Amino acid sequence: MKIGFVSDSLSSTAGGIFEIERSLALQLRDLGARVTAWGVNDHRWADDEAQWQDIECRVRDRMGPRIFGYVPGLVGDLVRSDSDLLHLQHLWMYTSIAVHQWHRRTGKPFLVTANGMLEPWTLSRSRLNKRLAALLYENRMLHRATCLQANTEKEVADFRAYGLRNPICLIPNGVNLPVSGGQMAGGSGQMAGGGGQVANQNSWFQDFHISNSQQNAPRVLLFLGRLHPKKGLINALKAWKEVTGHGPRVMSEGEWQFVIAGWDQGGHLAELKQLCGELGLSYADCPPPTAHRQPPTANSQPPTANSKPPTVLFTGPVFGEAKEALLRQADAFLLPSFSEGLPMAVLEAWAYELPVLMTAHCNLPEGFASGAAIRIGTDAASIAEGMRELFAKSDADRLAMGNAGRALVEERFTWPRVAAQMKEVYEWMLGGGEKPGSVV
């Protein structure tokens, strides 16, 4: 079986989609499929290429506006390939046109994974651009897809609400389970990311008090993901101020730090820092050192021996060993999002046995049912209430929440399980048997 993955990006600039497509490709390889991935030659590609291991990747330069992502020659590349089917991993861009053109010229089937891009909140953003894209190309492509992949029951409903009547396979995303030594189980080798070898990692943690091994070090509440308004960080900072500075308090000053790790999108990082200033929250930049880059000194000095550690830390993007180390140092995880498909960040947090605070929009109700997560709303008051509940728990209770999350991932969200389900769907699309149980 020869499968072609098509995405706007094959690098870590795609965020969670990079982890999804790369991990799935490696698992399918282990199941005997041959995968070729098409994408663009963006600024992170050279750093991240090696993580695809022996998967054949073909990248071309992008032309024109980034929002459309026109890639000259992509259609010809796809038509000349010997792929039996294509799997599109991204919507609303030129890749949708390319996959549809390939289908029209070859008559071969294709599958679409929306990754939350047909969720109502997402559709409401850049509404005019999406309506124009839907009219010109997106709707024709979606209606002709042989199958759609939904990660959650909510996403199945979103597809039907959008007017799609295609077969849908209900298959979640997966994660690679961390084991000893920083290796990752599930066939994909080293921890995902492209940050390089981390130098002086212990010093980084200790200087900024991000260390659960230091005596009297603050516990860490971690957010990990792209910095975008939909993630709800503005209200999270307001809640943080309420819990640490005003109103009923359940902890002493300095007992917790809020670590916000991720890449800036559209200048949202500056908005968050400005809000910290307005709220009177102390904050610092603390990017992880790498083998090629040490932390800048102008705005990221660690606290002195006599000073209190900042209550909010911005690490910037973290990949590879830095990301793994940060997850291991964290004590809890927060995702106050307004909109998600199936958030990889929550699955990764559970894989590292972290208790989670999240909204219902994360579409993981099993987390609440199993006791692995505390439900919060998107408003500051509800987030603050959830923080107080989490912080008031004993270490043993938080550990039990983390263990429940780990068990949930082991049962439902590992890449070997996900890849086996996807392979069944691919075989069915190619006429190879009965409709799989995942297809609704």
C-alpha cells in the first residue's frame, strides 16, 4: 500500500499537526505501508527533516501569501507519483486544490483530516476568507473526499452540520508514551521536536526555579502550545492574578509558577506580556539554551538569590529534549481553550502523568469521567475556580489524576492503536474488505 500525505508544512511550524502526521507515518511504515509526504520548504524544515527518519519527504518552495500557501509544481508531483491514495492533513489552503486536482486526473481515492478546522469557532475566524475559499475550491474538495477522519464525536457532528455526508472514520490522534531515558515508545524514536541538544538544562531550570527537585521550588502549572487568542490565555492570566493576588487564596506566595511555553502567533505574546504588566504580575522570558543558542541576557535574567521568582514565565517555543524536560518538570497542565479538535498537548500531558485543567471545548469528556481532568469554563472566574481546586488537592490526589490520564492514553490514544485503525480504513477505501467499525 502506497500512501501520500499532503500538508501545508512537514515541520514543527505546523504545531500539533507535525506531531500527528510524522508519528502516523512512522507507525504506518512499521505496519508495512509505504508513505511519501509532500509539504513546503519552510524555515524549520532543515532542522526537522531528520525526525521523519526514512520516510520519503518531498518539499517545494511556497510562492505568494502564506495564508494561501501556493506551491508551484505540487499537482504535477502528485499526479506523477505512484500513490494509491492521498491523505490531506490541512484545510483552507492550496493543498486542498492540489489533492482535488490529483483525484480528478487519477480517479484515485483520498481521505481528509480536518484537525478541528471545521469547528464552529474556527469557522467564525477570518469568516470572509473562508467563505470565499469554500465557494472557489474547498467545498468541492470536501464533498468528493472518499472518507473524512474525525477525532471526536463532536467533530463528526461538526462535519454533518457543515453539510458533509461522506463516510466518516472516527479515529482519535495518538501520542508516543514516554519511557526511561527520554526515548519514546511506539516506533518513532526520539522525542519529537527540532530544538537541538539542550545545553545546561539543569541550570536553566534552577536559575528560573523550574525544578521539582529543588527544595522550596515552586510547583509548575504548564501551558504548552501556540500562543493564539483561541487558547484562552488572556483569561487564564486574569484567573492567575485572582488566585495568586486577590480574593480567596489556597496557597502561599511563590508556591506555584505559571509557565507558558509555545510559539507566538500574530503578536499574541506581546499582548500577554502587556496584560501581565497591567495586572501587576511579575514575569520573565526564559528560553531554553540549546547547543547553538544560549538564552538572551537583555530580558531574561534569572532572579537573584534575594529576589522572588517571577510568577509567570514565557519560554518561547520548546522542542525535542527541552520539551520533554519541561513536561517532566511540570506538576499540572492547563488548556483553557475556546476551540480545539483533539488537542495533542493534553494527550502529551496525560502521557507524562500530569493532572489537567481544561475546557469542554477540548473534546475529551473521558478525561473528566475518569478523574484525569478538572472541567473549567473559558471565563476568568471559572478558570480561577479550577486552579483553586487543583492547588488545594494533596500531592497524592494530583498524582492519582495524572495516573488516570496515563491509563487513559495507554488504553485509547497510542500511535500503534491509531495507525492500525487508519490502515484498516485505507484498505477499505482501496476496495480491500468490509467497512471498518470506525467508519460511521
